[in-house]
Amino acid sequence: MSARLAKATEVQQILTMKKLLSSLLFLIPAILLAADSAETFTVERFTFTVPDGWKKVAPPSPMRKAQLDVGEGALKAEVTFFHFGGGSGSAADNVSRWFSQFSGNESDRKTETAEANGVKITFVEAAGTFSSGMPGGPTTPLPNYALRGAILENTKEGDVYVKMTGPAVTVNSASAAFKKMVTEATRPTA
């Protein structure tokens, strides 16, 4: 009797394993499809992919072509996308304008120029007290803030500006994803 019971148990285990494998094989295409279905959006000729954990939100102003939120509550940073179609000054003019929004140590301000897929990109970093608000209007000082910015130089159609501002802890932790998102947006679309 024990040999029969052992054989029945073995058959039951094999059937259970087959069901499990069948279920996994069914889930693999769904998992791959979910991985390929990251949310994207276009600003001018660049297609951006929303990084994992970031949320696409409706921009509060028509000047903003898109907006993302990184983090939550008091630690939330916002990533804004602008395209003015030209006439917004040079990359250096805009870097200077972004730096002027921060008070603090000038050593916390950096620029780096890169090229990706034939697109010149100026990356910008700043940290300190951020003066939040519209240029020329009232501002609110926000201490311990940081900026990561990128200017995708698109000479014919005008540059595309991407600017992440928020608490330094959030901006610093999201910097690699920000840079990857910007650099990958320069890939030619099929």
C-alpha cells in the first residue's frame, strides 16, 4: 500500500508542477507586455518615457508641454517640459536664468554638455534656496532645494527645456533616472 501511496503522491506533485509551469508560461507574455508598455509622451520631436515610480500629471499652464511628479507630499519634486518654438534665448541665457533662481553656494551650480544621437544637451545642476514663482512676480523661498535641468538643442524648431525642482533629497535620488530619460528621448523614432 505504501508504494501505491508514494506513486500517487508523485503523480500529484507532477500534475501540480505542470499546472504551475503552465500558469507561468501564460504570465510571461503579460509580464513582457507590461515592461514594454511604459508611458511615453512627446514634446516637439522628442519622445520621453516616464521613469518607474514617476507620475505624469496635467500641467497647470499651457506654457508647460508636460509635467511629471517625483515623490510624494513634502518630498515631491516636479519635472516640467517647455518648448517655446524659438526666441527664448540661448542655452547659456537659460542656464543663467535657472541659476538666478537659486541662492547659496556657487560651487553647487554645474553645467555639463553632452551629445546623444546627434542632439546637443546641456545638463544643469543647482542647489540651495530656490525662489519659486513666475519670473518677475512674487517668489517663495524654498530652502534645501535642488535643480536638475536639461536643454535639448533643437535649432530649427527651438530648444526643449526639461527642469526638475524639488527637495534636494528627492532631486538627488532621481538624478540618474532624469538623465537617462532625457538622453533616451533623443533616439530616432521608428
